[in-house]
Amino acid sequence: MPWQNNSGGPWGGGGKDGGGRGPWGQGGKGGGGGNDGKPPNLEDLIRKGQERMKQVMPSGGIGPRGLLLIALAVVIAWLATGIYTVEPDEQGIVKTFGAYSRQSGPGVGYHLPWPIETVDTPKVTRENQLNVGIRIDGDRSSDVIEESLMLTGDENIVDVDFTVFWVIRNAPEFLFNVEDVEGTIKAVAESAMREVIGRNNQQRILTEDREKIQREVLQLMQTTLDAYAAGVTIQRVQMQRVDPPQDVIAAFRDVQAARADAERVRNEAETYRNQIVPKAQGRAAKIKQEAEGYKSQTVAQAQGEAQRFLSVYEQYKLAPEVTRERIYLETMEKVLSGTNKIIVDDGSGKGVVQYLPLDQLKPKPPAEPEPETGSGTSTSPFGGR
């Protein structure tokens, strides 16, 4: 042989560290010919190999065995370019001559070397953010008027800045169906927001309909992107700022302040109404209940008197004389029950001097009324025993 194999091989890879070097100066760790994992350039490999051969072979001659070793090394390096790694947040999409072939999950994989097959590894779990109407550069932000000014349903203008958050749902669709996915999402977002804003009034857009508008824009965007088979999912739409145009914002704020004052006065009036109306309703209910009670009592008493009269009348028809005498005695008993009485016999009472007892004619406290209607008490100026 025209060279000496003192270092363990023609490439000087048999040193003390046993780490063997290839003909192009790379370490013997594998992985396709580069410290950074990129496919090697065949022309550079051949040139480096020739330079190394000239160093180890002073005569410059290469025999059949040398050519075979060179060809074998080149083939091994070329095959090693098919090794690839997919990170946990990625998905491997293998393409055969540029067309979709298969997909793989996280880990180390292998595909046929370039240019037969290549691999793309899009990040399928990362949430992407897209701003419309505003550009953010570090701590600075700038408005993009041509994107943010929109016409409302009542023919007013609002300045809307919003952000769209999206993730990759289907990696093959994301890579092959739409050429500029981010540009397409931005165009769809702006179009959807303009459509929804155009269906609503300015006042409701600026005050109470933000959540509703965000939901409608998200649904409209997702429907449109699904029709394009873009392979993405819209996570949420967040409106950052919704204001009138800068030229009229001062006047608009004055109008808003006046409306706030009107709302405050209306709330105070409602509070006063809520205090007064229940009290009036309570008093009305009380009066009504008292009237109902008086009505029931009066009707019951009248019905009782009528029933008592009918009962007496029935007895009167059976024995008129006895009934008249009984009624007379009962009536006199009620009339004279609260008075002082002196009974004088007609026969023995002759010659009795009747006098007026002035000392007993002092006023007396009124007696309690009898429970029956029409009854009363009377007092007699004559004393009794």
C-alpha cells in the first residue's frame, strides 16, 4: 500500500480517544454529516475527501479499494440525512417528491434521503396570535387605520382593534391546502369583523355587545376557514379597543357623559318608585281587607237577624198569644234590666206618695251596648228597694 496505516485508518481516525473521524472531518456520532443535523453538500464532501486523500497519499494515486471506500462513505452520509427529530409540540409531515406521504408523532424518525423525501415539523400545540388594526413592536404599538375603521349598521364609523388566537388542528391541511395561512386568517378575520360590525348599531357596539360580537366573529371565521380546509382552529377573538374615530371622540364622550347622567337620574327615580309603590299597595290591601271583613260581618249579622225573625214567626203562627206575651216579656226584661225598679200593687198602693228622688238623679256612666242589634238600656228616675 502506498500509505502507512499508523493512525488506525486512512482518515486518521484511530487516535487514542478511539473516536474515529470520517474523511470529511466530522465526528463519528452519526446523524447525517453535520453538527447541526443539516444535510451535507455532496460537492463539499467530495472536495474535502480529495484534500484528505492528498494528505495521506503523497503519490496522489487512488486504487480501486480507495474509490470503493470513498463511495461507501458518501452513500452512508447520504442515507444518514434521512434521520429527523420531532419535538413534543410538533408533528412530522413527510413529503415524497414534494407531495404528502405520511405523518409521525414526537420522537426520532427516518425518511428516504433528500431529494426523495423531506420532512416538515409544524408546531401543532402552540397558540398563535394575530393582531388586526394594530401593530405591536416590543413596548410600542401603532394603529393601522385602513384595517381598524369600520362602518356600523346605523351608518356610523368605529375604530376597532382586535386579536385572533389560533392553533393548527390538521397539519397536512395547514401545509398543503392554503399557501399563506397567516395572511388568509388575517383577511378572513378582518372581513368577518366588518360583516358583524355592519349588522349592529354603534351605541351597542361601544357599550354592551362586545361579547356577542366576539362570538359571532369567531363562528364566522371558523366556518369560512373550514370551507377553505385551512386546518386551523380559532381559539378566541378578543376586541382590544373600540372607540369612535379620533376626530369626533371628544364630542362622543360628552354624549356618553350625558347619557350616563340620564341613566343615573332614571335609576334614582326607579328607586323612589320602588319605595313608594309597595307602601301604597300595602295600604290599599289593608283597606280592602278591612272592607271585606266589615262586609262579611254585616251580611252575617243581617242573615242571623233574618233567621231569628223567621224562627219567631214560625212560633208565632203556632201560638200567637203566647208568642206575643213572650216577646213582650223578653223585651221588657231587656229594657228594664239596667234600671232600679219599684213595684206598687194596684190595690195596696193607694195613698202612696210618689216623689222625685233628686239625690239619685246623678249622671251615670254609659252602659255597655247589648250584643243584639236594636237593643238598648234605660234608666228610671225612681229609686228602688
